[in-house]
Amino acid sequence: MRASSGPCPCLSGNPYGECCGPLHDGAEVAPTAERLMRSRYSAFAVGDADYLLATWAPETRPSTLDLDPGLRWFRLDIEGTTGGGPFDAAGTVEFTAHYRPAGGGAATQHENSRFARRGGRWLYVDAVRRGLEAS
């Protein structure tokens, strides 16, 4: 889903090319932790493992990342944030991501992700998973 005119997977209401697309392409950087979280969710939705690795803090980043092409991410709910603003050095974003596995049905991933701003860029540090649920 790298079409720039389609809706952005993060559900901001903006086209992908005006929302997460410029972040994925390196033309912009996320100004807040929530914006980075939304762009990382969209990267999962469009299959952009390189962006996910580039926005992951070096001390917790895996050496490789293999995304499951059978998952279809279809909704992101931001539950809350702490810090993570343009003048903060750290923040958290609690969210629920909704997806469909290849075999059908629906599932969710609920976590509280930690972010740090270093050198003017927000990075994903790690997360506390609250649960995975299938329906």
C-alpha cells in the first residue's frame, strides 16, 4: 500500500502521501512520540521493515526484522500518551493495533511503547505488551 493518494493506514484521515509516507521516505521526521508510533504502525501495514529498524533505538533494535506478509493491519487506536511532545526527551504511547491473520478472524495487540528523543529524532525503545487477543 505505498500509493501516495490512498488513505494513510494510521487513520489520521490524511492521504498516505501527506501523512506517514514522507516519514517513511525520509523527507520528514516525526515531531512527537505519538506521530512516530503512528508512522511505525503504518510501516507495519505497508511492509516497510527498513523504516521500522531505522526508527528503533540501537540498544534494543534487532539486527533483522522479518514482517509477516499474511497479516493485514486495519485499525490503530491510541489509548493515551505521556510526555513525547516536541520539547520532551521521552514519552510513552499506549495503543491497540487491530489486524487480521492470514487464516481469517481478527486479533489485537495492546501495548504501551516507550520512546526517546535523541539528536532531534524520536526513536522507539521498547514496549510492555498488555496482551494479544484473537476473536
